[in-house]
Amino acid sequence: MFERFTTAAREVVVRAQHEARELGQSPIGTQHVLLSLLADRDSATSRALRESGVDARSVRAAILRLVGRGPYGAVDPLADRDAEDAAALKAIGIDLEAVRRAIEENFGPGALCLPSDTTPRRKGLFGRFSAGSGHIPFSPRAKKVLELALREAIRLKQNFIAPEHILLGILREGNGLACQILVEANVDLGKLRADATRSLKDQAA
């Protein structure tokens, strides 16, 4: 599948890892993919998102509000889960960041951090992004978004996967933190979907 990704789409995937690392979070979730789509301000996808009322700053703030900041550059067993799960726990009063701080106060800084080479290397499309190879792994939802990007390309009878397909994958998956952030920002998801589809059809014309 990865060979169908355009250069711009590959950059989105790689940048998502950078966004997760900047926030000290693992695994890479749908919210990091959304942040990555906003990084290239000249792209059609980024423009469509900004015109819908979201930008990188507001998305990053929403992620920090919903999930909190993780330990920079560490593989953390409390953070190494779907960021969506962390947000759900926070919604019912369990703050993983507070738990982490309490443990580190008692057992010292980095008490929860594991050496990166304790995580088995993964094979396949996402293997190169596994923590064992020095990269952060993708959450199941983020993997699903990329799979759905391929399905969107097939639906549109296109033999390439562009950033717009990835955005369509986020919208089609519908349950990740990225969609939650868009809904909270009152984004018209139908219009955003139509804008992304129109941009793709223009590229294929």
C-alpha cells in the first residue's frame, strides 16, 4: 500500500511521528495525523482545514487538553496506548499524567520509561515506524485511517494516495481523537469531505 502514497502523503505519515514525539506521546494517534496534515500550510488539505476553523495551534491545544503531554522521547507504558483511551480515562476522572507524576515522585524521574529496544520490531507497512527501530508505533485507529485512505482512493478510482485521501480516512473512521477535535471545533464534516473529494478530482482531471 505504501508505494501508492505520493511524496506529500508520505511526508504526512513521517511528520505524524514528529508531532507525537514533540508532544512526548506514544503511540501515533489520529490526532497526530491531523496535526501533520496542518503542517504544510500551502497544501490544499491544510487550507481546507483552516477554512473550516481549525489550525495547528488549536489542534495541538485540544490534544494537550484531552490527553496531556507525555514524557519526551520515552516509551512509556502508561502512554503507550491509544491516545483516545487516555482521553476517555481523563473524561471519567483518571488523569494518566497525574498518575505518572505520583509514581515518579515516589520512585524517581523516568521510573515508567522502558529502553526503546525492549519493544519488538514490527514488520509490514508500519514496521519502520515501530518503537523498536527508534520510531513511535501507530495506534490501531491511526493504522485504520491509513487503510481507509487506500479505500477512499479505490472508491474514487485513483491509483495514488494523497493527503486528501488521508483526511477522508480520518473522517470515514469517525471515532478517533482527530474527529472528536473537529466536531468540538464545530467543523462541518460534510463540507470538509466534499472539499477534499473535489481537490482529489481536480488532481486526477
